[in-house]
Amino acid sequence: MRIFITRKIPQIGIDRLKQAGHEVIVSDVDRPLTRDELKQKVAGVDAILSQLVDKMNGEIMDAAGKQLKIIANYAVGFDNINLKNAHDRNIAITNTPDILTEAVADHAFALMLAAGRRIVESDRFSRAGKYTGWQPFLLLGQDLLGKTLGVVGLGRIGSALAYRAAQGFKMKILYYDPIIKSSPFDTEVGAKPVSLEELLKNSDFVSIHVPLLPETKHLISTPQFEMMKKTAVLVNTSRGPVVDEQALLKALQNRDIFAAGIDVWEFEPKLTPGLAEIENIVITPHIASATVETRDNMSKLAAENIIAALKGNAPPNLIKQ
Ligand code: DGY
């Protein structure tokens, strides 16, 4: 059967698909495809391996044709795919959960440290030749040890971050999750489920781990920044639009919070004007899962999902619609 991959991914998954006897076509341009290019490339394929930047809706599904059986997203998030359109056309949708949990949790922790301890700002300061010698008040940051971490969304990644914080840095854990009201964490690491308001008011570090849904868009905006401590650090590795970036800019400029670390941006790949000019934010370009091992594993898992679906089996990471 024919499979179209919308952008080059690690070879391991491509090899698996070929070994399973499929014809694999990989986009030959190193950028996201335009709508027209995508519609043209998917015509007649049985499976699409998509990236989180490809908007997969009925238009693309229809351009592929009735033989399309699966869209395997090369990401754990799947807000780029219209599940209803897929369901109506009997197309399976899969993602790549679990295998990227630890890499993303590591990155969230790295952002907590980098923003809290002003690492990137210090690097810029040093490179600019501004260091004139040791000073008592130079680039003071925030401690992590024993502080309170508020985890917004206690799924796989939020839990993995909470473990790191509780076990490595003896942090107290508060969590807010609209669905999970208690967890093994409550006894294991003394985590406490609270309302979002309580979490924001009491946390020294706040890390966001919710999917992008209509209900989570701008979950963190001006009223939420106003609830946070002036010393708080906000980290976002989920999806950019969960945080109102204009409100974030204002909160950082007014020092309503101490700092932020963001891996995901509201209008990727465009950054809200002004954010790049302020010192108290660390910005990475959606690379939380970007380790060699994790990207290989994502490639393998996306391929396994396609192989299963094309055999007529339930793919291991089928998203219930
Ligand atoms: C995902 O898998 O959804 C991540 O955002 C990719 O890094």
C-alpha cells in the first residue's frame, strides 16, 4: 500500500514501513507543505504520516480519497487533526504517546531551572563582556529546592515532571486537572489536587501540561497572572495558545511574575512582538521532544501504527473519537 510522509523523519520508521512491504513517499521539501501541495501529494494514498503543523481536516482527507485508512501523527498532541472529520470518513487517527514523556519532562525541568536561575540571560550578559567581577546582587534567581510546583494537567508528562521535582528537588506538588481528582501521587509524593486558582496563588513554579482544546485556549491570561506570586516562574511545553502571549508579555514586563520558559508559542513560528526583547523569558522553538532517541522512537511508533492499521488491526495508539 502507499504511504505519504509529509516531512522527512528519522529513517528507522521509514525502513520499517518499507520492510512491511509498503511503498513510502517522503516529501522532498524541507518545510511544511502548502495546502495545495498537501492535497496533491496525498491523492490516492492509504496512509498519511503527518506532522503537528499539518492541518488535517476533511478537505485533505477527501483529497486523499476513500482508500485512506489512517493518519498517524508524529506527535503526542493531535490538535492539528479534525477527529470528527476522520470519524465520519472511518479514518483511524494515532499519536505517539509515552515514548516522549521523559524527554518533554526533562525539557520542562530545564526551562524551570533556566528561567528561575536566569541561565540564558547570564549567558548573554557574559558573552556581551558585561561581567566586571563577582558581585553580591548579580543576576539573582529563585531557588527550586523545597519550593512548590503547580502542575496544570496531571497526565503522563505532568506526572513525570512532578516526580522529578518531588524526588530530585524535594518540591511540594500541587496539581490541577479537570478530570483527575486524585492520584497515586497524593500518597507517593504528597501531591495535592487543588483548584486552578489555589494552584496559581500558592505555586513558585507553574508548569502547563494540558492539551489544546476550546476550553484550554488562554487558560492562562491576565486574571491568572494576577493571581500568581511575583516570584513565580511559568513554564509551557504543551501548546502555545494555552497561554495568552500578549498577557504573558505584559505580566513579564510589569514583573507580575518573575520569569517564564516557553517551548511552545501562541502563533508558531511567529513570536509575539516584544517577547524577544525582554530578559526574563527563556524561549525554545518547540523542541521539548527533540532528542535523538525520542525522535527515533516517535518514527518507529508512527510506523507501527500505520503497519497495524494497513493490516486491518487496531493500531496501538488509536485515538478514541
Ligand atoms: C508533541 O508530540 O505533541 C510535541 O509537541 C512534539 O514535540
